[in-house]
Amino acid sequence: MRLSIEQIVEGYSDYLLRIAYIYVKDKRYAEEIVQDVFINFYKKQDQFREQSSLKTYLTKLTVNRSYDYLRSWKSKKELLFERVGFKGNSKDSERLLMESEEKMELTKAVLQLKIKYREVILLYYFGDYSIEEIAQLLHTPNSTIKSRIQRARNMLKEILQQSDLEVLINGNE
């Protein structure tokens, strides 16, 4: 049974928004990215050959679109303005996405990681993807994904060392 575009949007929009947000760190641009993904999927849904799940396919589109955004001038300009101090709602966006203080601290720590570590943490822990699925999604060997996850966890331990959240990371080993 084929899902309607409304069912697809309803079923995957929150998940894809979290994916995009982890990459671009801005709710407004994450929403734009997800909207673009759904529009492109609607226009080209006949290209979806069902070789993977719809969730995996939409995730890949979202990751690729997020990378496109990060490479764009628009992204670089926004980042420059944020660093100079012209933009003050980044913290507000984080608060809107995270309900508890612990989640916010953990999210901040994850956002400090380089993107190649951030994406594997996101996909593995928050997206519930297996190492094999992540490797396929990112066109990277399984061993590389495993080592990135391990390195990312070690980096998170260092970042969170001064907070009580270190217990969360150690508890997942």
C-alpha cells in the first residue's frame, strides 16, 4: 500500500526536523530543509525504487540537503553574523527542541562535535540506525563508522566531564 504525501509528511516530519537541526543548528533552516526534502520527494517520488526503507531514503535526502545548506553562502553568512553577535535566537531554538535540562546539555555537547562525529551519534543513538545502515547511508565502511562512534563517545565524555551527564554516556557502554 502506497502512502499519500500527507501521511509521509505527518509520519516523518518531526524525525527529519531533528536530523536537519543536528546539522544546521537552526530550527528555521532545518524546517526549510525538511520542506525542500518533501517537495523534492513529491516531485520525484517515482525515482524511489524501494531498495531501502522510506525512512532511510528520506533521511539520506535530508542529510544531503543539510550538507548543501552548510556549503552555501547563506549558511556561512548566518554563521558569521551569529559569531559577531547579530543573531540571538540560537539558544531559543535549542530550548524549543529540548524539553529537559539534561537533554539540552547533551544536545549542546553533541553540537560541539565535528559534523562527521555528530552525524554518526545522531543516526546511531537518536535515529536507531545500525552501523551497517549508517555505513550505507554515508557511503562509508562499517569499520569507519564504528571508530567514529567510539571517538565521538570519547569526545562527549570529555565535554560532559564537568557535568552530571557523564553518567548517561558511561551507562550506554
